[in-house]
Amino acid sequence: MPAPLDAAALAEALRGLPAWSCEDGRLVRTVPAPGAATAELRRRVAAEADALDHHPVVEDVPGGTRFVVWTHSRDALTALDPALAARVDAVVDALGLG
């Protein structure tokens, strides 16, 4: 099981994830996605999450989709979380939604 990130490691990870914030010990990003793009965004993020065997919470919000990432089994942020966030960012960029 991965170890929780310490404050320095979390700060370093967030420097590489400018679209993400840390809220209550979770990485959070909202992606504005028009109707048709939402399904493709979710499909691709699900594939990336499956590849890592690490899954975000995905929420509908007005005008987009909100991703919340943390390691549920540790109830903390671990190295898996910035890795998944970076994959979400890659999907967002590939779809031209960023």
C-alpha cells in the first residue's frame, strides 16, 4: 500500500498540476465540458483509472465534470493520486477541453 505524501511531496506534485487544487486532503479539478464531450471525457478517464487500478470520484457540476482524487484505502493522498491527476490532465488536453 502506498505511503501518504508528506507536505513537501504534495507541494511538488501540485506544482506539476496547475489545474488541480487540494481541498480537504483531496485533489480536485473541475473540467468544463459541453454535453457530448462529457461522455467521452468520462470514458477516457475511466480507461486511465482502470490502467492504474485507481479511481476518482466523478461528479456532475453545472457546466462540467468534477474529479476528486485520493487514495481511499489510506484516506490520504499518495503517489497514485498525482499520477491519476496527470492522466486526467492528458485526457482533458487530448479532447481540447483544457
